[in-house]
Amino acid sequence: MMNARSRLFRAILAVATTLAASDALAAPAVYDLDPNHTYPSFEADHMGGLSTWRGKFNSSSGKVVLDRAAGTGTVEVRIDVASIDFGNEKLNEHARSADMFDAARFPVATYTGRLAKFVSGAPTEVQGELTLKGVTQPVVLQVDRFLCKPNPATGKEVCGADATATIDRAAFGVDLGKAYGFDMKTLLRIQVEGIRADAPDAR
């Protein structure tokens, strides 16, 4: 009799655990962007096809809310404009000036959007708005890769993605070089990782 009761108890416990896990997976999860693994970067024309200049922003923050079961989610990102880095300090100083990004007047760029077009639980697009130099324009990011998995060092769930978009930088008032034939089309490349906020540290 005790063995039968024990087996019944274990069966009920297993079902309860499975249901709890299912509820956790179904609920929206919040991921804080990891500043050490998130770098918005860009590629811009120099001298009308002479070469391509590449840079990135070294400081950013934000969060992603993801509901894989429902196929929904949101993104909020804040970028420290003064952290721009071309790998050339003289150029960095010029980029921070009023000639380009005017970091003193517009110290923060933001991107907000919603995750869309889910395939097998993963978003393939972010439909949002970029605010840069006080100007807001719609920008759609194409998500080229997206994956969630436990970080082996901490045990916490981490989601990462690579995303791209092409913008007209002149539309944001960053039009230096336009009169000299520079192409205003700029490729954005977003490398991002987010750590699940409610996940305990397993170390």
C-alpha cells in the first residue's frame, strides 16, 4: 500500500513540476542587455566609394521582453553616443562634435521596437524606431541569428542575436560629407546578448 501511495505521490509531483515549468516557459521573460557583449556598430561610406569606415558604440544598456510561446516581445536600447569608437581617437573626437553626432546636446540615442515574424519561437524581425540626434525615424532590424541557452559559466539563461538594418544617416541630421559625394546609406550591425533577469546565479 505504501509503495502504491509513494508512486502516486511521485506521479502527482512530476505532473505539478511539468505544469510549473510549462507556465514558466509560457510567461514573458525579461532579459537585461549585457554591456560586455552588446555592441551596436555601423559601416559608412568614405569619399563616395573610396573606402568603408567602421565604428561602434562601446556603452549601451536596455532590456528585451520575450514571450516565445505567444510569439511576442519588445526591445528597449539606450546608447551612449559619446562612446563612439572608430579605433582612431582624433576621428572619435570629431564624431562627438556638432559636425556629426553632437554628443554634448544629444548624449543618448534610443531604439524601441517590437519583436515580430517569429519562426520556431525565434523573432526574425524587430519593427521599431531609432532616435538619433533628436530625430526619430522608423527602422526595421532583420534578425539574422537568434538563440537562447544557459551560460555555462553562470547557469543563467542568455539570449543572443545578430541583426542588421540600413539607414539614411542624413535623415537623422548626420550628413557630414554629403556635399562631397559621400553615400548617406549606413549599414547597422547589432551584436547583442541579454541575461534573463529573474534567473538565479548557479555558481
